[in-house]
Amino acid sequence: MARLVTDEELNLHKTKNARAKRLTLQIMGEQVELVVRPPSRAEYIQYKALVNSDKPEENAGARYQLLVFCSMSPDPKTSDLSQLVDQYPALPDSIWPTLGKLAGITNEITLGE
């Protein structure tokens, strides 16, 4: 089932967070779109705590939790995001590189003199 974000929906989210972005994925021939925003510093710290936890179940859910923090559409407060991840369980892993970039992860670093 395709999930598309209208320009109107994207613009509405941009009024709430100017850095909101439309994410478009092709999954098994279906187009899936989400609206995401960068995580806050506190959210990123929580994510890193899950990644570095001694509990494997927390490690496994870290990327999903970051997706919950960043997702604006589907709204993580409803079951829509959960249903999307139930349909595509690897979705958090697929979009992790993009969420990382939104959080500021980069390899483009220049060291001056």
C-alpha cells in the first residue's frame, strides 16, 4: 500500500518545524513517504543511551525510537507509524542514514591550518 505525503501536508509540518523534510522510499515496488524532522539534542542523547545500553533489547529498538522522535507524519502518537513499521520492519534501519544526517552526522569535515 503506497503512502504519499501531499505538498499541503508537508507545508503544514514546515510551519511547526522549518527543518521538516519529506522522505521518499521505494520498498518492494511501493512508494512510501514520511515527513521527518531532526531530533532534539535530548532525543539524540536518549537514542545514544539506547545504542550503548548493556541490554540487547534496547539496542535493537534504538533506531525505531529515533524514528519515533523524528517522525511528524505518520504521527507517532497514533498507531499509523507503528502499523507502517509492522508492515516494513526494517524501515528504521533503512532510513537511519538520513536521520543521522538530519542530526548532524557527516563525513564532510575540513581541517584548516
